[in-house]
Amino acid sequence: MVLVTGTNGKTTTTRLVTVALGAHHDEVVSNETGSNMPPGHVAALVGNHAPKAVLEVDESYLPRVLTATSAEAVVLLNLSRDQLDRTNEVRMVAGRWRAALAAAPRAQVIANADDPLVVWGAGAARSVHWVGAGLRWRLDAVGCPSCEGRIAFAEGTWSCQDCGFTRPEPEASLVLHGTGSALGVWSDGRTLPIRLVLPGRFNEANALMAAVAAEACGVTAADALAAMGEVDHVAGRFTVRAFGDTRARLMLAKNPAGWDELLELVSMGDAPLVVSINARTADGTDPSWLWDVPYERLDGRSVVATGDRFRDLSERLRYAGVAHRTEPDPQRAVLVAADGSEAVVDVIGNYTAFHDLLAAPS
């Protein structure tokens, strides 16, 4: 069994690991829809006798699920703030990972070497495969989890200025070229292309993590990456669907780190953009994190703000200097953004905002 956890990318990476482990036509069971707490795990596993299993696990539940399953591999993607009105501060989560993995001698850990919090969480494990997957969002990782000093980031590395806690040498790293191509480069000399239908550097990083996890479970990285290249959407993410005569590409971002990645992705184009924010129970009821998202990048774009908290979002965009329109109804917002054109509208929403549009009638 493989467990996949982290603040962002869990659902996608779970799907990629599942596909990778099935590259040789083995049956693999998974909770691929994102039901990542124990009831979802039980629902996925009960009555299923598949020889392999991949479970997405909410980061706060990893110790409990690891103890219950004795998983052979654990994938640790990243840690950043997420719904702090109901979840723990990230260094507390990293500390709990560390204690749980120290007590799990069977587990091979596949961990992002570029995230200091992940490195601390994985550091007591018996067997760790370090992966240079990158870390764009560093604002939650500047405090050293080892001594509470300050982490200094430099090109390709990081270290604590006080205690010497430092980035481990990875066995595989993501290398990006100016041509837009991505490679997985292994310390043993292997170089493999990462070719995905799924867009974005973050998905290439997820794929590399999944490839290393697959190899730890007996599937070659080459076979794993070839299988992952067929995945075109995950639980509705990046689905293009119609609202009347207008098409929209739906994307999910739940916290500042996730928004940072998707704003970087959409900055490469000029499509009309809808941003949608709710603050329901599943989203976290405190939307103050909006002020940490770099919406300034949207200056000059055609932007429409929508969702239950469109006024909060509009105020944040106003302070960012982003000219925009508001439309409380998300489906109408897509039509307003298209403005009669045939352009595919990009839509970024947090959890319930995304799922409302995904489930809306055409």
C-alpha cells in the first residue's frame, strides 16, 4: 500500500501513482475522488481484494492511517498553511509526521527535498528517497523546524543559518528547460522525459514524485511515466466543460500555495479569467488568506470575481490594482468573462466553488 499526503497535489499524485502501479495491468484500488479521511479509506478498501492500493491521506491523519495500514511507501509532497481556522500550524503537522515515520520501520518514504518542513517530517524515517521536486511557495518554510532559526534559500538548495539543518541530496530531480520540456534526472545517470497532458510545473513535479514512488514499489520509472502521460484530468481538475455556448477550463486552488501555482500557470496565456471564492465548512470559514495570494499578477487581464465571498475577493483585487468585474452567480460569471467570444474561459475556484461549477448543469 502507498499513502500520499501533503497540502497540495494529493489527489493528482494519488491518481498518478495509481496509474503508474497499474502500468503492467495490475489491479490497483484507490480513493481517487479525494475522500482522504478514514471513512473514505474504508469505503475504497472494503470488499476490494486488489493486490495494490494507493490512498490519498489528509496530512493531519497520516499518523493514524500509517499505524492502521502498515503501508510500504509514503509520499510526502509539501506542507503549507491551509484552513488554519480548523487545522494545525504546519510545523506541528511536520512533527507528527516525524514521530509516526520513526515508528514505521517498513515504510519507504518518498519526500520532497526542497521543502524544509517535509524534510523535517521525513528525517526520522528508516528509508527515504529524496526528490528535488521544487518549492515555489516558501513563506511557510522560513522558520527552521529543527531549532526555530531561519531557513535561507539559495539557488537549488536551502539551509538553516543557525543549526545547519540543510537540504538533502536528492536521488531524482525535476529539470525544466526553456523550451517548456521537463526531465527527471536521477543521481545514477538516468534522464527521463516527463510528458503530461496535465498542465503546469507542479504536475510535472507530482509526476516525478509518483515515478520515484512507483520505482520503490517495483515499477520502473520509465514505465510509470509512460503510463502517467495518458492522464488528461483528475477528479474534474482541468476539465473543459460547456455553460451554454461558452466553454470553461475548471481549476482548483484551496490555499495561497495552490493559488500561487495556478496564477503562474494562467499567466502564460491571455484567456478571460474567473476567480471564485466560497468560505463554507469544506473551504475553511476564514478567507483572510486571500491577502497572501499574489493577485497582482493578474494586472492587465480580463478578470471576473464571483462566489459566496465575491466582495472579499473584489476588495483584495482592488488593493492588488487589478481591474475586474463582479458577478455573484458563478455560471453567469463565466458568460460575463467570455463576453460573447469563443475563448475558453479559465476558472479558478477554491474547494466548494470548484465543485459547484463542476456539478452545475450545462
